Amino acid sequence: MDDLYCRARYPVLLIGNLTNSSSIVPFNDIAHWRNQIFTLLLSIVAVLGTIAALPSIAITLYIGRWNIAVVDAIALAWILVLWRARGLSYRARVLNFLAILYFIGVAMILTAGPISQAFLLAPPVLAAVLLGTWPALLTLTLSGATIGVLGLTGLSSLYVNGIPGHDVLPSLAVVLNYLCIGLLLTLTCSAMLQRLSRSLADLRTFAGSLEDGRSALQAANGELRLTAAAVARLNDMVMIAKANPLPSVEQPIVFVNDALLRRSGYTREQMLGQSMRMLHGPETDHREVARVIHAMHTLEPVTVELVNYTRAGEPFWVEMELVPFADEEGVNTHWVLVGRDVTERRKAADAIHQLAFYDVLTGLPNRRLLMDRMQQQLDTGAAAPHAAVMFIDLDHFKNVNDARGHATGDLLLRAAAQRLAQLAGTTDTVARLGGDEFVMLLAGLDTGDAEAAHGALAMAARVRAALAQPFDIGGQCYQSSASIGVTLLPRAGQTVDDLLREADIAMYRAKAGGRNGVALFEDTMRAEVERRLTIERDLGQALENGELQMHVQLQVDRDERPVGAELLMRWRRADGTSIPPDVFIPAAEASGLIVKLGYWALRQACLAWLRLSAAGHALPLSVNVSPSQFREPDFVAQVRTILHETGAPAAQLIFEVTEGLLIENLDDTIARMHELALLGIRFSIDDFGTGYSNLAYLKRMPLYELKIDRSFIHDTPGDANGTAIVQSILAMAAHLGLRVVAEGVETQDQAAFLAAHGGPGMQGYLFARPMPLQDMLALLERTAPHAAVVA
């Protein structure tokens, strides 16, 4: 290759990469070899030239051939300078070396004669070796031209036998012969070097490929070692088994990692060669194992969760993935199993399942699981055997909690749950809905309606008898009873909610019949349910449709002067029919609409007072507040907002609450009442004496008045007991400084009795019925001579 001397150096490779890495030699770089050859040649020429030139100079001077001595001295000096001039580039040093040879050759021809032509063969041959073909040809041409010029000018005597001397022809013949021999030598050396260069290039390519392959092999080996170490130290359990094509032969284990050894308790020697299924045990799911075997037959990956066993026999759950491993020809050779210990997760899942579907206190299924099983029963359709739902409520269970505490009540509930579970069949479900309410789903009854009803009522009788037996709780004997409602299924269109509702209604029918009884749901009860559902549905639209109104009923003093009024909600449908409050108010409570209706009623009360005030009758107004509304987290903020938006004075509003409000969260309730009292709101206990009946709270509450229930006023003054109760309430209120309003005053005797015993405020049909606000304003105008007394 012509110009390898000026090309960039090739990457240096290590001979030791192929042998023992003892030395570094760029064996495939021809430029390097040329440099090495030239350096060695120059050193040899310098040494031999010095050895030969010094005696030659001495001899030539002795014989008087000073011109030869001068040439030898110049050449030797030039050689020695060039030998020491290592800072020069390779090309410059070679050109100088060739120039020295050319100088010597020309000088020797001029001094020693034509025989010295051989010296001029050295420059082109060495140029071919050290520089390349074209420099060699140029050097050969220069040398041939020099010989020709010397011959033609007579400076050198060139002759050929048979051709007269001093003629052009001898010089031309000598030059042609020189060029022929020189060209042969030059081209031969160049061809050899080109072939050597190509061989070195091939060797370099091979060496590079070999080095890349060795590097890739080292990297692969490193990755393999790293992978093996990582797999061995994984927290996940890894097992590799040899794939055996014979289905009757087990797949032998050939590798296990440390995690699997730690979890199983086996040693590696104990596991290698054993079956993949050596960790299976009695609780391992055979269906999942069959699924794994099927996946192995079809050479497909599979993921399962199985119970495995340690060497000590301890079960543990493993989530494992089994993957086939094939060779380059696609033949399955091994099975790779990666497993993760999920025992704690399964325990947590079981605990979550227990919490989600089972009652914490009794261990019975809860409402959610009961609903699922009832839905499954309904999904079986009409072709399935009849079933029944029994709603069981313990009578007077609250008395046990109040008298003995909730711990005793919980023990009683557990004992009752055990008795119910003992009575249930294998296909039946006993669930606890909450509190003292239980439900039993009886599956597999007789197919006939009459027979199914008979079987359900018979089971209900056994349940009632079992729960009527005394309970021994902590050495104390407790007597209980149960009211049971029964409904049958399946019937067209039934839902699980319908079933519970029907059984619940039947249970309340049993309670209404004197408790400790059983009632079977009938179609008449269904009509009642439908009526209640219709009321709840229509009530949701009644407010938007303007069907709800607030009527006002006056309250008077002993002189029958107006001292206040109570706002009462009325519902008159668009078709003109009216729904009594004792019907739609419980429906609103049950559906949650009572909160929305309560805020609407409060706003109407504020607006009503403003109208009364503008007409000159600024009477304080009472408005009922339900426990559900009162317990709303933002109730105080809502009240404050309504007062601000309407501009009504808070001091002119009286919130009537029932004693049922005080059953739960008494401290929070009283704190909220004080917060409202700071706004100016006054409080009244409605239907006093019929509810909680714990008088201790009266001292803690910011009360303004007590309202005596109409049931006590009804038989007054003729009934001694009712009269005594009314007198007691009046005396207690007077002692506590509370205002009293008696509801349901309908006769003059009742009004006279109340006037004679403290003169509380009175409210009833005797004075005024509930009426629209406009009508009450007209009434107040007609009774204007009796000035209103503002409380």
C-alpha cells in the first residue's frame, strides 16, 4: 500500500491477549514495522559505516585518493547526524537516508567508476520497503536518469561490449538494464509489502473480532456470574427443574436459591434431584395443582397461589409463576419457578374478609354477607325450593345495657348468636345486622307456599323458645324474649331490600302485638310498605312542587292572650289529598329528607316572624328540630347563615327538641345547645315526660321551656295519675325557673286546671287550630283588644 507511512496509527492490540500479555507489540501495523525496520537499519548502517569508513578514509588518504576520503567522511557524518536526529519525522529521516545512499552512489560512480552503479539500486529498493511503490518508482527514475546523464556527459564511462564507447547507445543500454533490474526489485518489494499489508489488515480485523468476541464472552460470563449471584440472593424463591418429556416421571429439581432454602428449612442437597412437588401437602389445592399440570402439558406459563409445607410441616402460602424454558431449537428443557411468600398477605386478606363479611362481636355473617346470600337465593329463580327470611329482635335488650352495661349486653348477644347458630341448618344463614337484630335465612323449605310457611313458622317457634330460655351471664341469670317477623321467597319482583323490609315490618307487627311473638308478612303489609315507599318518593318532590306549607298554632296564657306560636309542617298534595304529619315525618326521618325539610322549616319560621313583626304581632315562634338535623356537623353554621340571610332575631326563635336527642352523645349535644344559645336561640323539650326521662340533664342544658305532652293533658283533671304528673312537671319547672307550655288543651276544665296550678302557656284546639300564617294574622287582628304578650 503506497502511503501507509502517512496514515493514522491503528489501535494497538495486546499480544498478551492471545498469549500471556507479557509484552505490547502492534503486530498488525505495517507503519510500525517500517519504522522498526528503518530504525534497525539505520543503527546497523551507522555502526557498520563507522567500522568500515574510518579505515577506508585512512587508506584513501594514504594513497592520495582524497576525493574518496571526502565522500566517505561526508556520508559517515551525515549518517551519524541522521542516526542521532530522532526528533525528525519518519518521512524526513527516510528521505535523508535515501539521499545519503544516492549521494554515495553518485560519488562512487564518479570516483570509482561504472562498477558503482550497484549503489544506486539501494535507494529505490529501500524506498519501496520504507515508503511505498510510488516513492520507490520516483527514486528509481531519478537514479536511472542520473546514470544516463553521467554517461552522456562523459563523467562516467559507460560501455557495452560490441558497442563503441562514447556513444549514446551504450549509455542507453546501461540505463535500460539498470531500470529493468531496479524495476524488478522495486515492484517485487512493493508487491510483497502490499500483500503483507493486506494480510496484516486481515489479521487486524480478525484480531479485532477476536478481541470483541473475548470481550463479549467476558461480559457474558460476568453477567452470568452476576445473574447467578443475584438469583441466589433474591428474596423471591427460585426453583429450576429439568423438563422430563415422560408424563409419568417427575421433574427433578436442579437449582434452588437461598430464599427457598431459608423458607422451606431444607438443605440444597436434600432438594436437588427431588420432585418439584416435594413441598406440597394435605391442604394444597388439588385443583390448582391440576391447572399447573395442564399448563406444563401445553408448555404455557401459569401463575397460582398454593399452600406449601416446610420441612417441619408448617404451611405457608406461595404465589408462584411457572415458566417453560426452551433451548435454541425450541425444545423445552427446564421449568423455572419463581415464588413469593404471601402468607402474611393471605392472613391479612382473611382478616379483611372476616371484617368485611362477619360480625366482630358474634362471629356471625354481617349484613353484607347476608345480602349476598339472599341475592344468590333470589338468583336461583322460581324453580328453586322456597326459602324464608326471619327478622329477630330481642325484646327489651336496651334494659340489659342500661342496667348492667354494654359488656354484659355483648355477652348476652354472643350467647343468643350461639343458640341461633345451633338451630340453623347446613344451608341456612344466621346473621347479625347490628344491635340486638338478627336475621336467619332459611333455605331449602318445601316447595308449596303453605308448606313453606308452615316450616318457617315452626322454625320461628323453635327460635323464640330457644331465646326465651334463661341466659347465664357471669353467674347472673337473664331472661329474654324475641319478636320475629317472617317473609317467604321467591316472589316475582322481590329484591333483598324488599325481603329485609318485609321481615322487618312483620317483626314490628309482632312487637305491636305484645312482643315475644311471631308474625308472617302478608299482602296487606306489602301495601303498607308500598304506601311508605310512595310517601318517601313523593316527599322528595313535595318541597320543589310547593306542596309543603308551614301552619301556625297559637299559644296563650291563662288569660288567653297570645304569648307565642308553634310552626307545624303540613303536606297537601297537588291532587288535594293531605298526608298527616305523623305519617310523612317518620318517612322523612327514615329517608334522610328530614334534614332538608328542617332547614326549610327554619327559614320559613324566620320569614314568618318577620311578617308577624311587620303586622305588629312580634310573637316568639317555636320550630321543631329533629335529632338528625341537630346532629349535622354544620348545623350551627347553617342556623347562623339562615339568621343572617333573613335578618330574623335569634332571640325570637325557640327550638323544640325531643328527649330522644339526649340518648346519644349527650355531652356533644349539650355543647352544641350552648353554642346556639350564645346566638340567642332558646330551647324547649317537646313531649316532656314520654322519652328519656332522665332529669339530671335539665341542670346542664340551656333550657327555656318544657312542653307537657298531650297524653298527660288528655285525662286532666279527671284522671288522678295524669293530674299528678302534670302537677309534678309544673312544680319542677317552677323550681328550675323554666317556662311551661301544655299541649292538647281542648276543654275549659283542662284550661281552668292549668290556670289554677301555675298558669302555664297553653296550646290546643280550645284556642286555635294550626292554620296558615295569613289566617293567624287575621285572627290576631280580630282579637286585637287582647294585647299579645311577648315572652
